[in-house]
Amino acid sequence: MQILHVLKWLSPVEACGGQIRALHLGRSLASFAEVDAVGFLPRRQLSGEDNQNLKHYRQLFPIPLPEKIKAMREIACSSLAGASLRTSRFFPNYLYTFINKLVMEGSYDAIQVEELPLMSAVLKMNTGIPIVFSSHNVESELSSRLFKKYNSALRLFAGIEQRRTLREERKALSASASCLVVSERDRQQFRELSGSAQLPPIHVLPNGVPERFSPAKQPAKRAGILISGSFGWYPNKNGLHWFLDFVLPQIRRIHPDLPIRVAGSGIKSQIQQRLQKKGISVHCDVPDMLPFLRQAQMLLVPLRIGGGTRIKIIEAWGAGLPVVSTSLGAEGLPCAHERDILLADRPEDFANSINRLLIDAELRETLAANGISAANGLRWPALNGPLGNVYSQLNMDNGR
């Protein structure tokens, strides 16, 4: 079987949850098929080392980003034609030109598309090749949450964006031969938003964690708290500022010298300066989060906007690190309050949960042990079999 894997970014860097999931699904595809990958090329060129990190693909087809003026024109044209802003940002007409040429020159048995914004370009082709729509979250729900909280100007467009995204999701579902989602909650959401439209099979392939995410063999003393993520993504940045404004002052009154680290990507200078003024250690563009997870006493997930499921929580579980999260931050994950996670939504409750973990060693040990057990059931290689079954069924349904 030959599969074309359509990605947002043809990059080996696991800087955010979407890239992490896409790369691991690519590895799962390569466990039973020959897979080519196409996606936008980051600003820097792919190096030989990068190609090694993407070696599970048979061929790589990078798409250069359009020049700034052309990019703005593409976004404007797509938006005026009725595309959502999230789809317009990935230049559907420009993307279609590249993918259509690949498909016409190749002999693919299926196309797997990672995330809704790329589906518009693929659906324009009408090749008859079955499409597997790999959804990382319910975009119509996420768009509404995101736009309503971003700023007053975008709040005015929240309804328009949600309607456009909802229309795109319904079209993507109706035109796909199969759909992949991250949780049972997302599967139910798709069933509800589709209305009376006929749905393809929807398969839950949960987010996971690599085998190497485990507690240190020779555990060192853990100290302080950790907040991680891609802070170029507004929900993570919003959650970080909420923590700084409303939770941190309560923590500092009780634990004035508590070490706090923020680690990840997309930490701009303005955020970095604010964190440093508050005595928080900042670690930018971290290539590997595992050492940070093994050194901290807990991971905080102060998310107030989001969709899908948080890979960072599963990674913390794998490393034996207790987690304090908002209810929305843990949405869609197989977890329960005080069993394998602490959930708190109000600033005072969030601060109290942090304090509980700092002083209660038995609670830390309970959450860590149960988290490890949860992570062991969510390892990325475990997707190979279920994803292979999706494509076996796809072949039977299409008579191939």
C-alpha cells in the first residue's frame, strides 16, 4: 500500500502537540505501508540530520512558504471565498497546486490528512482516492473558545469563524472514507455536529507518549514546579498569564522561594522578561522535555482554552510526575480527580492543589504511580495495529 501523508509542517521538530501527533502517526503508517510526506517547509531548510529524523517516510515533498505579499493575497482570497481563518492561513489554493501535482504523478492508494485546515485543498482534487481525515481536535468548538477569549476585535468574528469551521468539518467528514480522532469525547462531538449527514467510520486513536518517557532509573530529588508548552499557541500563553496574575501571588505567600520553571517553545522576549522579573527560570526552545519532567515535583497545566487532548499530561505521567490541571486542560483524557491528577478551575483551588502536592508526599506518590499506569496504556507504538486495521477496512470498503 502507498499512502500520501499531508502535514502542516514537514519538520522533525516536536515543538507542539500537533507536530508530535502527526510525526508519530507517520511512523505508525510506515509500519505497514510505503508513505510519502508533503507539508510546508519551515523557514530554515531541512538538513541531512532532519532527514534522518524523518527516515520512516519513503520520500519528502517540502512546500516552500509563499512570499509575504503572495501569502497575504492567498489568505485574503480564501477568506473572501468563505474559508475559515484557520484554513486560510494554510493557503488552500496554493497548497492544492502542489498536492494535486503529486497525486497526478504518483500512484497512491490513500491520502491521510493531518488536521482540518489542510482538508480544503485535498478535497478540491476529486481523484477518487480514499481520504483519511485525521482530526486533532474539534475545530469548530476550539475556534469558538479561542476567538471569544482572544481580544475584543476577534470576539466580533467568533460566530462567523465558528460557522465557517463547522461547515468545513461537516464537508470533511462527509467526503472522507474514514476519520481518526483523539478521544471518545471528540467522536461524540463529530456525531452531534454532523446532524443527519452520513458519517464515515470514526476511530479513536488516542494521543500517546514514547517508551523512553519513564521515571529516571536513579531518581534524584525533585524540586519545584514546571509549566511547559508551545507558547506561540495562544491558549498556552493565555493560561500562563492566568497563572501569573491569579495563582502565583497565592503560591508565593506560602512558598516564597519555590523554584518555578517554564520550558518549551515560542517564548517571546516580552513573556521571558515578565517571567524573569517574577523569579521564574525560563528555558526556550527545549529540544527534550524529559529531563525537566524528571526534575520537577509537579507539572501545571493552567489551560483555559483548548481542544483535543494534552500530550504534555501523558508525557508527565510517563515520567512519574504528578499533574495539576484545569478541567479543560485534562479534557478527553482517561483520568479522575485525586486518582491520577488534581483538577482545579478557580485560582484559589489551583493554588491549594499545588500546596497540597508540595506538602503531601503520599499524594504525590499515589498520583505518580497511577499516572505511570495510565501512560503505559497510551504508548505511541500501540497505534500501529489499530491504524493498520483502519486501512485494512479501507481497502475492503474500496475493493482494492
